Amino acid sequence: MQRLIDPTYLSFPFRFKTPDSDQSDVIGVETSQRAAHVAQQIEQVLFTDPHERVFRPHFGAGLRTLVFEPNVTALRAVVRERLTTVLGDVLQGEVDLATLDIQFRDGEDNQLSLVISYKLVAIDQIESHVISLDGLNG
């Protein structure tokens, strides 16, 4: 029953697993559990531009396009609405959408951080991730 509640997923970015020794033989692919998988999905959504994926034109929040925009309340409201819509669509079934919370945190040197909190439905676990929005063009 545990496998159904917390299955194994392919990790993002996709990568091969190699032995710890100096051998170059591939022994499989990297995997992650549900909580890490959802965090990786959020990362994909945040840093993918809308219309970047051919068959999913509404996938992606396009945060890279906002790097040089002014840090004002109106822009934060638009970004929060966009993220809530896109993440709600992508994470439907994995996350209790009523618990999805997106906040902005001002840091030092005008650095902006994004705090995304949610509750994983299947394993009844609350997660929170802080994403720094500096240096996205690097």
C-alpha cells in the first residue's frame, strides 16, 4: 500500500545514476519520492515560459521574463494570480489547492524571494519552498 501512496518518480532534470567508484557504467536513472517530485514540478513551472511547450501552451509561469520588472505591489498581485492558476492546474490531484499559498519576501540588496506552501494530499504532509528570484538570467 505504501507504494501507491508514495510512489517513485523520475527525477528532474533527467539524469543517469552511476556507481560511486570511478567506473563510467550506468546503473539506472535517478528517482525521487512524491514530495521531491512535486517540488521538481514546481521548479519546472516557474522557469518554463508560456508557449515554450508545444502541446501544453499554458504550462509555465515565465518568471525569467520578470527579472528586470519593477518590484511593485501591482506586479506581485499579477504574478501571484498567474502562479496560483498555473500551479493549480499542474499540481491538481497532488496538492490540496485550498492550501496553496504564494507569498513574496523582500531580502537584502532588493533581492526578492518567493515562498510557495502547500499540503500534499496523499501523504498528508505540508511542504514549503523558498525560491530566490535573483540571477535568473545566469
